[in-house]
Amino acid sequence: MSDPTELTLAEARDAVAAKKISSRELTSAFLKAMEAARPLNAYITETPDRALEMAAASDERIAKGQSRPLEGLPLAIKDLFCTKGVRTTAGSHILHNFVPPYESTVSQNLWNAGAVMLGKTNLDEFAMGSSNETSFFGPVISPWRSKNSNAKLVPGGSSGGSAAATSAGMCLASTATDTGGSIRQPAALTGTVGLKPTYGRCSRWGIVAFASSLDQAGPITRTVRDAAIMLKAMAGVDPKDSTSVDTAVPDYEAGLETGVKGLRIGIPSEYRVDGAPLEIDDLWTRAVGWLKSQGAEIVDISLPHTKYALATYYIVAPAEASSNLARYDGVRYGHRAAGTEDLIDLYEKSRAEGFGAEVRRRILIGTYVLSAGYYDAYYLRAQKVRALIARDFSRAFQACDVLLTPATPGPAFGVGDKTADPVAMYLNDVFTVTVNLAGLPGLSVPAGLTAAGLPLGLQLIGKAFDEATVLRAGRAIELAANFSAKPTAWWRAA
Amino acid sequence: MSVDKDTVRRIAKLARLALEEDRIEPMVEELNGILAWVEQLKEVDVEGVAPMTSVVEQRLKMRDDIVTEGDNAKALMANAPQGQDHFFVVPKVVE
Amino acid sequence: MNSTDSRYIQGSTGPWEIVIGLEVHCQVLSKAKLFSGASTEFGADPNAQVSFIDAAMPGMLPVINKFCVEQAVRTGLGLKAQINLISVFDRKNYFYPDLPAGYQISQYKSPIVGEGEVLIDLPGGETARIGIERLHLEQDAGKSLHDQHPDHSYVDLNRSGIALMEIVSRPDMRSSEEAAAYLKKLRAIVRYLGTCDGNMDEGSMRADVNVSVRKPGAPLGTRCEIKNVNSVRFVAQAIEFEARRQVDVLESGGAIKQETRLFDSRTGETRSMRSKEEAHDYRYFPDPDLLPLVLEQAWVDRIATSLPELPDEKKSRFVAMGLSAYDALVLVAEKEAADYFEAMLKEGAEPKAAANWLNNEYFGRLNKSGLSIVNGPVPAASNATIVNMVGENIISGKIAKDVLDIVWAEGGEPRSLVESRGLKQVTDASAIERAVDNVIAANPDKVAAAKAKPQLAGWFVGQVMKATGGKANPTVVNAIVKNRLGLPE
Ligand SMILES: [Mg+2]
Ligand SMILES: [Zn+2]
């Protein structure tokens, strides 16, 4: 067999099932690739011993004919999912030494399906960022480079480690989380597939919370089929999460190739923004053509409150975060500042030392918008606008089955290019954040390259719990785009 | 609306985040940049709109009244920066 | 109102009115916590009953205990209150070591129970209506121990996450007596309902007391909140002290600062709480980990039909049986006393006689021995039998007390005891006549006196009773004495 790290999840699954490769061989190949790709800083913690143990156990099951859906398949886990006995940091100094005594529901679901854990991937601190530059463990470097340039690019964020690892052959697929675009945006920037399921589809239990009403776990994969396979394994109702929904999880893979004939594809005019690169607009137009030629019906749609989504998000998410992050106080776990005078000093110093600049900024914004006298003007108003944004979508879905939009306003940018201006950084999520506010499923599919050779993604947005249609339409785009570009493995030479 | 240095000091206190005096002015500017930007929500007519309470249309799940946890004290204390006899220890609090 | 005087405190500038409102935290009698499956049992080792949710470990999520919701509804119904079919859980944000998440899950704008009322019984048989503003469900905090180490506080999270019902009254009370009566009544109601054990020693019922003073008829004054007062007596003491303090401050030209104060049960004084000096801004907002709590009217109705008889209704029923209002009140104050009384009625005891017997005889003995109705030595059936035997003229009231003493000390079935010890009342007229004749024969001087002064007949009755060891039926003795002395019936 040629390089097994280039297999898709589905291909690896079939190869392992056909005993063309053992889980141990597959896992070892990935562990080697991870070692070679350390300059990308995609993993915070590698777990090679555990990986080989799990692989050996899988090989035994395969030998006994007791294979499960993901038997022996090596995955990367975003370091926001608590993993029992394995350090879980959320990319933060404040949790740099935290070892959870429990396993998140989603990761447990994957282990129950037979998957193998390679390690924990880097991320923006507490998933707050769009470039993976706010991690306490250093930035993740994109495996992609512009033509004729050695400049370091960002992989997007916050799931930059998972996206980079999936793109660069350091795992078959990875878990990620998406609060405002943190799965779809890095997927778009790294030429991978990112799926944010409907809010409530995957359990949030055991995932370090950023903004509870927006956070949702999903996969980053190399193909749409792989995303379908991963979601099936990750999803499901969880009695431990009051917001997880008890609705059947279909076999997404089975319906994948049904095509888009007769499907009504909505094109929201508000996603055509001034100043966006022409390449994005062109790609979007081209994709409309692909779908039309495959028999889809194209419908013009209006989502009038789209322009307010980002501002709404930057009130709601920091407000929830300011409360969610209050538990990091240096008392029961995590970083505690040394030499403090009293309890308040201990709190203030532990938190100031433990949180990075972006997290501190969001905690302060969130504290402010909830504080006495400002709650109505900011938080309450934002939740009303949020209701209007959700209403826009439910009206749109009376006229169409799925929406097609660009995934990001542009391709990957340089490390350090946008760190000085928070608002410029926030604008990266302009196309993805509406979906979180309305709790809908969204899929980012790689669909083309810029002239400089960087990936661009398109986004499909579906009705609540209709990931099946989103994946089916995504598969149609994938087929038409025939995206096969891969980053050159420059880090191997480095 | 915009914040001044005193407001930043007050919310940093509420959020229990130590803020060096020389970080306050830059933080005032950063926060005002963000607040000026979210100011656009003022344009939206929200008359009669109910604020969103949940994106999922579902009844709140309820558990039965069953004790499902045993003594977790050891696992609980394993990550504690300071502990004593299964107590978490903090600097003395005067009530 | 004739108790007007006790409702005012006299200052140097004239009378002042005290205005009191109570926030009472009642621990729900559930096995597991409000949002986790950890046990609520009292007295466990430190941090032995703490789930990862209660300790606010990263990624942990709350799931509500249905039983606790049911108990809140039940209590609301018992308070004749509005049950809100939609209520919302909010986060109350503040930092404290015994609050692991940095927020308490509580209900702020939309509590599960709205307005209701409690009737309190005042001395002199009057009742007053105290308004209930709301009842909401919330998590208890853990416990910080400050006296174990010179430089450190120790944190135990066993209480963290236990379900509390916070019952907030209107500022409708005007004296420490009224506040005490309210707290007692509230305690009786939750105990009748079985939703809280009302155990103030173990902290399963705690009161925050809001006190202000004003000149009669003036608008409300600034209030102080006295935190966590843990007995009815202390509540009364704290109010007395605090009202007096406020009057003194105001009369010496000062102003009352709205603040949280602590009651020191050793000195009987209140003092400003240092840890609460900083102005709070709780930044309440709906907890995004929980959806709004939606109840079905049919479910609430089912709970309503399962409600037990409450003290007020029980009292009315007892009065209708012929009990005095006072006796009825004493009996219903403790659910166990009422249950005991009703157990006696089941054994055929006449209500009024049974109530008198309990209030005059049995409760006094229990008090003296420091026992309660549940751990007293005499079963309800035995007391009923004793009362029944008096009614059947088998024993006299005096012998009845002796029988009670015997049953108290040695146990045994009262009827067979009366039989075997020969305590039966003598109603045989010839035996009594003989005894009367003996007394008359031995006291000729008294006979002469009695003929002139008929009240002296009582002396002869006493002598006969003494001679018969108290067993003679006093009515029969009385009749025979009068007959023999030639006095009118
Ligand atoms: Mg209160
Ligand atoms: Zn409370």
C-alpha cells in the first residue's frame, strides 16, 4: 500500500475491514506523520502510547470479526473535548495542567465506535479566535502556502489544529467545535470539509464551554463522505445534556449520492458583500451553475438581518463566555497564581495570568453587556435581533431546502496580519456566524483555489436536523468542483 | 455608549481580572472599538420581538430523583492546586 | 387591634414601626441534588457527595431533578400561590469559594411560583395574612470553614447544588412575634406537605430577615438584610436588636445604610458583613444550558389533588368537632401532634376529651422529659384507651393520671392494667353508702356545720374518695353525701 496517511476515512475503513492494512500499521503511519509535522504545531498533546494500545485492541476485534463502524481508525481530538486521563487544556494557560477524570460524550461515542485517539489538537484559547493565534501553546501554522511564498499562513480558527492535522495527513479525520464558525472557517482555509451540525445534535457534555447557546461539536474531514461517517458516530441524544435533542440520527452516508435533482437551492443576496475578493464571488456563481446543471432549482432568497449577525454574536457569545469562564478561579483545578495576599488577589491574579489577551477582552465585554444598566441595551436587544435572524431563516426555508453561500470572506491570511484589530479578525466569521445564532446545520466544502493557490470553501446551510440534505448537496458540490489540491509537505523538508 | 477608565476598572473587578494600571487605557480603547461596532444593533426595530431563549424547540429534560454518584472526592481533589483532608484550601476569608 | 402597643418601639422622638420581610430557604427533601445525581444526605465526609457538575468541572452540564420541580409546585399549592407554567432558570454571577461555577443557578425574572399567602396565628386568637411574593428553585452553595486554620479557609462542596426553595414574603410583618409566627407556620406547612423537613439545626431551613423602621404612616425606610438566621428564637432576637439599632441610628441623626448583616447568636447582636461590603452586580441572565421549564396544567392539577390537609383546614375541622380554637391551634402546630390526636380519635376517643387530655396531661409530661410527640413512650392507642375509660366511668380523672404514669414508666395496655391493679372505679352504691356512713359517724361536728353551710359537703366527698383510694365514682359519692346530710340535690 502507498502512503496510508493519504487515505480518506472511508478508504481507510474499507482497507482495514478488508485486512489490507492493520490498525497498528495505519496508526503508526499517522504517528510518524505527526512527528514530521510538528513545525505546524497542530497538536498540543500527542498520545502515541494510547493510540497504539487502542489500535492493538482494534486489531484483535477485527480478527474476531467484532468490528465497529470506526474500528481502528486514528482520529485527532480538539483539545476542548475532555478526555479521561489525558490533559485537556482548551488552549489556555489556566488549564495547562488539567487532567479530566471523565470523557466527553462525543469522544466516548467515537471510542465506542472503535476509533483510535492520536492526540489533542491545538486551538484558539477557549475556542475564541478565527486564526488559531490565541493559543497558550503557540499558533498553528497552516500546511498551505501561497505560490512562490514561504510566508506562514494561519489555518483559521478556532479549530485550526484539527483543520491543519486533517489537511496535512496527521489524522484521518478530527473532531472540532463551532461557536461562530470555528469548524467551517478553518476547514475552508485548509481545503477540508467542516460540518457544524444542528444545535442539540451532538452532546456538549464534557466539552469545555465557550458560549453554551452557540457551541456545537462536529467533524473536520477530507471528504463529504467522511463527514457523514463521522457525524453518524458523534451524534445522538445525551441524557446528560439538557439541550441535546432526542431525534433519530439517520445513516448520512447512505443518502449521500442521491444528487440534487429537484432540490431547491436558496441564494441569499445579503451574502454578497462589498470588498470581498472577486474570486469568492466567482466561485459562488460557478457553484450555482454546477447545481443547476445537476437539476437543482435555484431560488433567490433574502435574509434581511444578516448584516447584524456578527454584532449580535459579539454580544451574546462574550456574555455567555464571561459566565462560563468564571469557574476558572484557581481554587479546584488549573492555574493558581503564586504569592497572593488574599482570596480576591488570588482570583484576580490567577485569572489575569491564566487567560490570554483575547479571552480577557471577551470576558470584559461580556461582563459589561450583562452588568446593571446595560443588560437591556445590549444583551436583551441582541437576543431579540437573534430571534429575527432565526426568523429570516425559517421564512427562507419555506421557499428552499438548502442555502448556498461562501464559507469565508477570503482565503487564509498571514500569521500576525489581523491580530492588532479585533473587529477585522471578527469579520472572518461574517458568513458562518448566522448559522450558529439560528442553531442550524452548516457545511463548508472546498470548492476551488485562489490564483495564489489557496483553498476556498463554499457553505451549505440546512434546516434544523436536516444534515442529510446539507451533506447530499455538499457531495454534489464536491463532485462538480473535483477539488484535489493538497498542500506541499514543505514541513518535511524543513 | 462607551466605557471610561472607571468603568473598565469596575468590570475588571466584577470579572475578577487583575488589570495593570497601564493596561486600562488601551483596554478602554479596545472595548470602545468593539462597542462602537456593535452599536449598529440600535438600528434594528425590535418592537414586540420576544428575545430568543433557546434555538432548540424542545421541552426541558428532567431526571428522576436517583443518586447516581458515589464518593468522588479523590478524583475531585486530583487537580486541586491546594487541598487538605479532601477540603479545597483558599486564603482565609473574613466574613 | 389590642396588641398595638407591642407593635411599636418607643424612641426618644416617639413610636417607630418595624417592617419585616423574610426570605426563607427550604431544602427540598430529595435524595439527589437539583442538577446532579450526587446525594443530599446530611453529615457526609468533606467533598464526598460532590459530582463533577457540583464542582463545576470544565464541560459539565446541569439536568434538572423532576422531583424537586414537583416539590416546588406542591409547596406553591400549599401556599395557595400562583403556579407559573413557564419559568426560567437564570445565572446569578458572583465569585466565592463555595460557589464553584462562579454563578448560582436560580430563578430571577420568571420563578416557578408567584403570589400566595400564609395565615399566621397571633396571641389572643387573631390571625393575620402575610403575603408571599414568590417561590423559586435554586442551588445551594457549598460551605467554607473559616476557623480550622489561621491563614486558610477550607471549602466543602457537599451542600453545593442541593435544591432549595426560596420563599420570599411581602414586608407584611410588624413585630418579631409576627415574624416568629410566620416562620413557625411556614415550617408547619412545608412539613405537612413533606417537601422540606424544616430542620433549622441542620440548615435545611434558613431565614434571611429584612428589617427596616419608620414613623407610623411614613414611607418604607431603608432595609438591612440579616443573613442565615437559623432558629425561630434567633429571628426574633435579631429583629429586636436590629430595629432598636436602626432607631438609635436615625434618632441620633444618622442614616441607615442598605447592607447585609450577620447575626451573632452568642451576643444577640447584628454586625455588618465584611465579605458583602462590595456592591454586587449579579449580571443575571437566562442559563443557556437549560431550556425554559414548561409545566402542564394537568400535571399541576394531579399534584393539587394529592395535597394533604394543611394546618388551617385541619384547625377548622378540629374546631368543628368541638375543640376550642386554642386547643386546635396547639394540636395543628406540629403535624405529628395532629397525627397523634387523630390516631386517638380513630381509637374512639371523644375529640374534646382527647384534646384536653393531650394538652393538659400528655404534652406537659413530654415537655418536662424533653421528649417530642414522636419519641414519647405512650402510644396514641393507650392514651385513647385512658380517655375512653374516663368517659365510660371505669376510672376517674384522677386515676386516669395514675394510669398514664404507669403506662409512661412501665408500658402495658391500660384496660388490663386497670383490671389487674384493681383501679376500677367503684359505682356500687352500697359500698359507697357504707363509706359515707363511716365518715359521717366519725365526724359529728362537721355534720352539724355542713347542715348550716352546704358547701362543706365537698369535704365529705373528699374524705370518701380518700377512704376508697380514689376509686369511688365522685358523682355517686356526691349524691349520697347530700342525701345522707339531708341537703338538696
Ligand atoms: Mg435572596
Ligand atoms: Zn436564595
